[in-house]
Amino acid sequence: MAGSSRKFPQYLSRPFQVLWFEVDELAIFLFTLTVALIYGGLAWIVFVGIQYGYIRTKRSKPRGFLKHLLYACALLQMKNYPGYFEQEFHE
């Protein structure tokens, strides 16, 4: 494979983006947009409010806080991690 080449990213820690959204922002955007399109009316105000609130919160928190928040709410399981409410660990 000496002749094959791939584009190497400029920054290794840079998150994947679609347009100007990062993946987590895009997921929340699409979910709230779908709800707003289905229900209309007040849902459009909620759509804008959720987007504004999430992006503002995201900028003030460390990277990956949404994944940890979902883990804390028991909506996401992480491989090789104990349950969120574990009190004791034995090796």
C-alpha cells in the first residue's frame, strides 16, 4: 500500500461537522425541527429556544458533556463503564 494516500485532518481533536453544525447539534436540530414541523405553532418557539439554549450551554461546558449527561440520565450505556449510581468498585 505504498502508493495509496488519504487526506490527513489538520486538527486531530476537531469534531466532525456538517455545514456549521457539529454532530450533536445536528441531531438536536433535526429532532426539534421534526417536532416543530409536525405540531407547528408554539413548537416553533420551543425549537428556537432549545437550539439557542443548547448551543449556549455547550460553549460553556467541556467537550463531551452531552454524552455524559445522557449517561447520567441512564439514556446511554458506555462500554466498559460501571453504572452511574455505583457506590463501590472492586478490582
